[in-house]
Amino acid sequence: MRASWITLAGLVVAIGVAVAGTGGTRPYRLGFTPFPYDVTEEAVLSVKDFLAENADIVAVHIEGVPWTEAGTGDPWRPAFAEDLARQKASVPPGAMTYLAVTPIHILRNGLAAYRGDAELPVPEPYADKAFDDPIVVSAFTNYVRRMIDEFQPDRLAVGIEVDLLRNNRPDLWEAYVRLHRAVYDTVKADHPDLPVFVTLTVHEMLEPDGRDNEGILADMKTLMPWSDRVALSYYPFLTSEPKAIRRRLRRIRDEFAPFGKRLAIAESGHNAEPVDLPGSDIGGSDRGQRKAVKKLLRFAAKEDLDFVIWFVPRDYDALWAKMSDAFPAWAVAWRDCGLADENGRERPALRLWRKRLKKTLRD
């Protein structure tokens, strides 16, 4: 993303699956990122309280890589360390932690930017290096190991929306695959019971009519021996044909079914207000958002998903007003995707979400 998650035995399982979505149980965990709606301590604490009430999994989603410190083993830069501490503190007691890191740039077109006290270009000696260069592989592997030690995650993504790299820069794809395989093998040797995976976008792998988009779907299948989940970014509002993106979601389910990997929604969202992005015609309403959440959770129950992450807890109008110049223009599309609006008002979708959260989790 831009600025990528539990059974009883015998008859109990059978009954639980049959009534999922309408009875008293659910197979999936529900959560958010701790993305703050403003640059204030009040906003950080408010989001922490929101997660405590509305989540049993929290997505720690981190773009950029502290390449220098990952390579040398030095302490993280203060601003990055503070961000990690904030996100770690946001996980409620008893909730799972889903950690998502990536060596890919937020624009999904090359090596991730450097994360220090600010986001900066890739430093030497990593600049202009390929994904599979030994020093890149070593630094990113060290980074992942340190982040595992820091967060003790229950789920781990080591690549975010990797199909976009394949689409944007197919010339970099094979080198990235070699990096991913090396990192996956190392992490699984260290933590054999930790689910490790990449995330993929629903809207990119397939054309609206369900055809493979220039072989991207086929290439993503080749990653499955090194991915323990089929974890998806799913944003219905990114297409003018919501039914088409739902068809793509079902097609992806069918295409990946032979691998026997459990599905998860690594990030999702739907705007509750019209998007004011120049040239866009993206509508939005409370009713439309609730409908999107209802359909998503129905799919999650029917398909026995591992977890569902709604990326934005609360609309970030306040943050946008102060810092819009620091974001790409398209980031406004997610501003009104919160299940609470900019004033903290609960939207109808949040009330539906909370009803599902109250169901007993099938372990």
C-alpha cells in the first residue's frame, strides 16, 4: 500500500462452517493498521483505543527499509525507532500481530527507499544494486530478522503488492524472486511455524473479464512454494466496475486453490465519501461502504479466510490538511475510507464490523 491473520474438531467444525456469517462463529480475525488520522498524541492514543475495541489483529505495515542500519547492525535512526515503538504499543493485549515489510519501493517500481529520520533515496552501497545482489539480500534478510525479534509477529509478509513490481518493471522481476526465495528460506529455517508470504493485488493480476493480465497471474503462482498464504490487497473503489473486481476475487480464489494455501485480506478499504481527485469519478457513501464490508466479510466467512485488515481506522482529513504536500495526489483516495469519519463518528460499516467481531473465533 502507499505513504500489504485460526478449527475445532468434528461436528463442531462442520456446524461452524455451515453457519459462518449468520451464526455465532467466524474463522477470520479482524483488524486495522494503527495509521493515525493526525500528527498529534491525541490521534495516536485515539487510534490505539479504537483498535482495542475493534480489532483482534493489528497490521504493522512498513514501507521503506533502513538499508544502512540493516547492513551494519547499528541502532535504527530515532524517528524510525519511535515509529516502531508507536506501532508495537498499538497492539491490544491478546491480539495477533501481522507484520508487513517489503524491499520494494512504495511506487512498486524498484528498490525500497531508505527509512531513517525521513524517507530518502537508497544510499550507497545499495543504490543501483539489483534485488538479488548479495549485499541487498544480506541487508534485507538482517532487517527482517531484526523486525521479527522486535515484534514477534504471528503473520509475516516480506513483500507487499509484489505483482505491481512485475507489472511496472518486469525487467526486475526475476531478481526480486531470487531475493524473496532467499529471505523466505532463511526465515522459515529460523521460525518454521511462522506463516511467511507476499501480498498481491486483486485489481492487477486479472483483467475485468477474468483473463490473466499479461501473464502476471501465472508468475504469481510460481511464488506459491515460497508463500504460506494467498494474501490480497482488495480495494473495490479502485475500479469503476465493482462487480468486476468481485469476479476477480473469486477467480483468484479458484486459481490458487490447487496450492492449498489459506486466503487472507492483507489490506482493504472503501470510501464513504466521494473522492475529490482531479479526473476521477469515484463516488462514495456510508451505504456503499457498509455494502462493501458486508460482501467482504461474507466472502471471508464462506472461504475460511485467515484474517481481514481494513487499512484506515478513521478518516485522515486532519492529517491531509496539514501534510497533503508530503503525499502523492492519489493518496486522497484513501482519506475517507475510515470506518469512523474525521470527527470520530462511527459509520454503519463499523457497527456491522463490530457485530462480526463479537462472534466466537474458531481456533
